[in-house]
Amino acid sequence: MNAATGPGGQRSKRRAWNAYRKWMANLAPMLTWVPPAVAGVVLFQEGQPTWAFVCWGAVPLLGWLGINRLALFQNDSMRRELSSLKPTAEATFVGIATPQHRSLLDPHEDVGWLWLEGGELRFRGERLSLNLPRDVIRRVAYRANSHTILGLGRWVVAEGVREGKRFALRIEPRERRTLLANKREGARLLGVLKAWIREGASNHPGGMP
């Protein structure tokens, strides 16, 4: 994990999942579609409507490609920085959100490692450490997130009741470099969790297959 020098020369740890990376995950994809959009305006004003419409026509595709590739800004770096938290080789790098989390900047409340250990679903991140016993999880299913409308993402949600209160832990894999690849990873994760819930604790080996 990176360290930064604080006031008075003291060393303070800088979070891997920080405001800079959250902002850049939103701003970096704009670099793919804003220039052609602006170029289209300039060309139209200069009396070249054909080329202007070519630029504007490319904006949706370039925007989709940019979001797919750049919305996980410095994701590989975060995986390396948080590798010391990884409990087992089979753990999956994910972003998660608890029911209380609300943010316009990024849907992921924390990033870290998800794995199965005995009869528990566990998560360890920079800020949060969660253990969910299998017997409190009623179901796992897909739920929409901000990238679903583009076909690039979705939550895998573990829902249930614990101590008389309903919960819904939202999970999205961050193992791969693109949103689309992580969407496919989410399908694998959902299958693993469904199989784990169906199995008895005594029959399930530890770790995330």
C-alpha cells in the first residue's frame, strides 16, 4: 500500500481506493468521446456537416469503449497495493457496497478480497471486513447497477436476514481490466455462490474455486 508524507514529516498511509481514483474512473472515459464531440461542433460551424456528423456518430461507440476500458482506472495497481490483504490464492478481487452506501461518485463502497471459508462468505478490504454465515443468506441474484444500461456491468447480490434485519451485500468483480470481462467474471461468481449455498458446510472445501 502506498504511503504519503503527512504534515510535520510524518508518514501516513494513502488509501488505494481514494478520491483521486474514483474521480478519474469517471473522467478518464470522457477522453474518448469528448474530443470527437467537440470536433463535430467545430466542423459543423466551419461548414463541414458531413464530417461533423461522422464525428458525432462515433461518439456513442467511443464512449462505450472508453467506459469499458477506463472506468476501472488503475485497477491493477490497486490489486497489487492490496495484495497483502489477500487471505488465499483463490480469493476474488471485488468492489462491494453495503445497504447504507450511497454515492454519486462511485457505487463501490470498498474494494478488497472475497472468498469462502467453511460456512462463511468473507470480505476483507481497506475499510470493511465482513463475514456472512451461509445460513443467513437466503439467495444470490443479479441486480442492476450504473453500467447495466450499457450492458457492461451488474451487481451480484447476497440477500438474507441476520439478527432479524434484512441485508443485501452488493458485489462486483474487479479481477479483470475491463467492465465487460468482469461482467463475465460475475456470472462465474454467481454460479459458485449458488452452488455453495446449495451444498452443506461439511461438503464444501474452503476457498473460492
